[in-house]
Amino acid sequence: MDKKETFITAIKANEGLIYKIAAVYTDNTEDRKDLVQEIVYHLWKSFESFNQKSSLSTWMYRVAMNVSIYHLKVAKRKVSTIPIDGEAINFHEPENNDLEDRLKRFRQSVDKLNLLEKGIVMLYVENKSHQEIAEITGISVTNVGTKISRIKDKLKSQLTKQQ
Amino acid sequence: MELDDLKNSWEAINKQVDNQQNLNPQIIDKMTRNKYNASLHKIIYPELIGTLVCFASAVYIGFNFGKLDTVFLQGAGILAILLLVALSIISLLSVRHFNMPADVSKPYAEILKAFAVQKIRFHKFQQINVMLSYLLLVDTIVLMSKFFSDKDISDNKYFWIFSFPLGYIFLLFFSKWVSKKYNNTLRQAEQLLKELES
């Protein structure tokens, strides 16, 4: 299998991961499509340097989350991505609005958190261990624990204020 | 929602996302071949055009420096060149704010730190930029009246009567707008940086 084929297989296997990260960092489907495209592009660009020191999923999370932060700045400037060879990629829209509603509620809940906390929540709900979260984010395992308990408190007080 | 509720909600999202198959090999292949960050260029080009205009104006003033026949006008000419060069440099440094780091596979916190530093720097540059632009505006009026109609507008007392109070009012409103618009963003970036450094 050549490099491109290996990459495509890896992307296909982790398509959900890319989609979910894009969904957390964007609040509309257009931006989400742009972000998915940009993540795949940057994954490919850095695929060469992927040295397997970390697992494929750790590397993918890192690239996807890092690209998302920068995409946020561009999206704020209301610039859209160019279509591929003149034709836009048409993602299937969700079968119903249920997924969109769930994603919206999720985003609203984490909206008041900073980008580091948002990233940690994203990895926590993905059932990543403290060790994996530390590896992806680059903070210590102890710090991950401290941050998660702070996030819990923040979300709880946010909920109390709303009630 | 509390964190554990978010986890439950995420599990439902997971199930729905897993059922979606949006990317086929052809689309993925196209994505790797196209420069998607072209969208970024749309932002960068106006900044670069601005920089070129500034440089061209500085060169124009330099070439016409001989027309400036009083010490005051010569001072205004030098100030304008310095301001134009400074604005060009600030504009170029601002563009760096949009650059994606060379290695996007670095740990998230490391990239976030770079992001927060860039954000703070960008907003500071923006503030300086607007202040300098006002100074340049006043200076340009003086120079242009000399270059294009051979008049020294600085002799006109009404010019100074209006330019300073108007400038003061502008700066007053501007500083209020800056503190309203940017302080929150800056505070958040600084807090994030503090958190990442702790």
C-alpha cells in the first residue's frame, strides 16, 4: 500500500473523530465543512513527519485541534473556503435535526470555557484517559486531573446560575 | 449540562456520527491536493496591498522631498516617511498573526500558548496602528496641500484649530471603543496564557 492509500485508509477509519472536532469548534455547517477540509489537508501535509512516536489517534487529535484554533480566527473574518476544482464537497446533511440539536446544546454548555478547557472536555467525553489527554494536550497528568475537576465546578456553577 | 451529562450526550452524538459516511477516497484525495488555506490568502492580500501602498507613498514623498521648502514641511515629510514605514512593518507583523504554525502536530497547549501570545501582540499592534494612522492623516493633509497646490496649510490657523480638537475627540472615542471591544478578548488571552504557564 502506498503512502496516499495508507493515509486515505487512516482518514476513513477516523472520519468521525475529524467531524466531531470540527463540530465542537464551529457553529454552522458551512464552517464545519471548511474546517473538515482544512484538517484533512493539514493531516496530509504533516503525515510525512508523523514518526509514530505517538499513536495515530493522538497525532490526529493534535493536528485536528490545532488546526481548529487557527480556523476560528479565519472563520471570524467571514471568509469561506474555495471549492475543490470548482465543485463544492457535499457532505450528507444529518438525517434529522437531532444530531444538530445535540451538538448545539453541547457547544452551548462548553461555550464559556476557554480553549484549553474546551479541548480537555472534548477529549474527556471521548473517553480518553488522563494519560492520553496529557499526551495530546502537552500538560502533565496531574494537571489534567486538576483541570477536569475545575471544569466540573465551572459547569456546575454555570448550571446553578441558569436555574 | 454537567460534565457527566455532557459525556452521556456525547455518546448519543457518537452513535449518530458513526452512522455518517461523508468522505470517500476521491474526496479525501482532492482535499490533500488543494490548498485550502487559500481562504487565508484572501485575508493576507489586503494587508499586503496596504503595505505596498505605504511603501509606495513613502517613496513618493522621498522623491518629492525637494518641494518641501521649510523646516516644518521637511519635518512633516520625514515624519510621514517614518510613519509609513512603521505602518508597513506593523501590517506585516499583523499578517503573521494568521499564519498556521509550521508543525501542527505539536501538543495542543503549546499551540494554544503561541496562539494567545499572537493574539495579544496582534491587538496591541492594531491599537498602535490606529493611533499612528491618525497622525499620518494630519501629516498627509499638510504634505498633500504642498505637493498638489503648493500651499503651506500649516500657515492656516483654522487647520490647527480643527485638527487638534477633532483628533482629541477621535482618540477619546477610539480609546473607549478599544477598551470595550478588545479588553475582554485581551483579558481572556492573557488568562489563558497564565493558565498555560502555571
